[in-house]
Amino acid sequence: MKKLLYIEMDNCIGCRSCLAACTQCGGHDERNRNYVYDVNPLVDRQTIPLMCLHCVNPACARSCPAQAIQITEEGAVLSALVEKCIGCQNCTIACPYGIPKFDEEQNLMYKCDLCYDRTKEGIPPMCASVCPTNTLQWITEEELAEKQEQHRLGKWVSSHQPFEPLEGETNVKISLPGILQGVQKLF
């Protein structure tokens, strides 16, 4: 049964448990691959988690001249392979969401790989397994369908008309805050 990462941004309280867990995931070399963004730090405490959206047709992989970025059957877009990455940083420039980072010491790109060592076995990624507010959820496609009935879930795009969106469908689904959907949550 295919599962996917679902982000319910309304729930984020900025505790950064996801960041702490990310550094503990095997193969991450204690390097954080996700981020928590303070939306307007001088006004309120609204935060949102930022992580790779694992695009269906990822710009990072398309821009890689060494084919160092692999996409799994499950849809996870992995970090650059050590033996193939040439350190050109095309992927960091191409990603419309600014997710891949470059490690100058290792001359290597790194980003969220959806804890592939865990998720390929059906185990939630570390960030979702520790999130105390259910902002990050590891759900089935049936559960996603239920959420789509509750929320307006669309495609995540990084640009609008008159330009064509840079990316369309992603394997990570996001529920935007209720204020952006025109609805108010009751909890």
C-alpha cells in the first residue's frame, strides 16, 4: 500500500521536533535536511515546515548533467549519489522551492530523501514519526482522498500567469492554512 507525506500547515507550532529527528535519521550524517520557516517573526509565531516536495518530474534531477539524482519507484527524490555528483550545483539552482543545499567540504548536494531507508519498508519518515501536532503525517492514498474532501488540495506551483508553473504535481501533499482556503478550523 502506497503511503505519502501529508503536511497540514495549520497544525505547526514551531517546536522543531522534525528538525531534531531529521538529524538522527540514518545516512543523514547528523545534517538537517528539512527546515522550519518563521512566516513573520516580528508579528507572530506562525511557522511552517519546509521540506522537499518530491516532485513527480523534479527539476533538480532534470538539471543534473551527471544523473546523480535518482527517483525511486515510490516517488522519493533522493540526494545526489556520492559517486556521481560532480558538485556543479545545477540542482540547487533549478529547484523552484530552494530545497537542495550544497556541502562545500564534501562537494556534494544534499536534501530530504524522505528517509527512504525507512519509508521503503512502510515506516514513517523520522520527521512525521515525531511530530507532536500531526503537522507531518504519513498517510495512505485512501486517507488522502478523505482529506481532499475536507480541504481544497491542488497542485503546488512556484509561479503564476503569465508564466507557466515551473512544477506541477508532487508526491508530498500540503493542506494550506485555513485562512488561505477561506475556511476556519474548529480545533
